[in-house]
Amino acid sequence: MNENDKYILGAARAGRDMKLIAAKLGMTRNECEQRLRDVTATLNAREKNGSDDLINAFNNTCHQYQMVGEGLKHLGANLSDPVTVTELAALIGSDGAVTNEAIAERILSSFIVTRPYTPTDVEKLEEDHNKSKAEN
């Protein structure tokens, strides 16, 4: 649907006289009415077959993936920003009365702490899968 079609549809729905719409677009009244019928028929067909709903669902999914990507960019930036020894020492402090639990709480509240990476044992996964298939 081009800009003229959008204008014709909007003006006709607003109740403007077709003669005025046609004059503004440099068309005859009959051409303008025919374009309005064509646009209306197209919109009705799209509504019946659900293509607009499908397009809206697709656009919504694209937006959600975009938001996930933005979140992953922030997470990646945080994960790739290592802490220096000086920053960690300042957080822990030099007070000898601080317990290990208090130090651990300070670290966990200030940093993203993950377990060390362990590669996946594919053979064990296959073995477990085969064992569960045999049991079922």
C-alpha cells in the first residue's frame, strides 16, 4: 500500500468527500473510488487469512530477540571486565577480625562469581542417555 492509498483510506474513513480526495491527488473520482475498493479488498483479505497477525507475531519475536541480544551484550561486557588484585584487596580489607564468611559475602555482593568451566563429557552423556532409554 503506497502513500496515496493510505491517504485515500484515511480520508475516506474520516468522511471526506471523494471528489476532494481525488482533486488533492490529481485523480478522477472513479479512479479514487476504484483504488479505495482495491485497498479495502486487500485489507479484508489480509484480515481473513491472518497475514497481519502473523507479521505482528514475527515482529514481536524479532523485538524479543533484539532485547535478548542487548542483554547478552551487557552480560558479555560485565563478564569480560576482570577485577584487579588491587580492587579485590580493597574490597576484602586488611582488618584481621573479618571472617571468611564476611569476605565471601563481600565478594558475592560485588562481583559475578561463577564455578570454574568444566568441559562436557560427551561419552558420559551418551552412556547416561542409553541407560535411561534402556530403563524406559
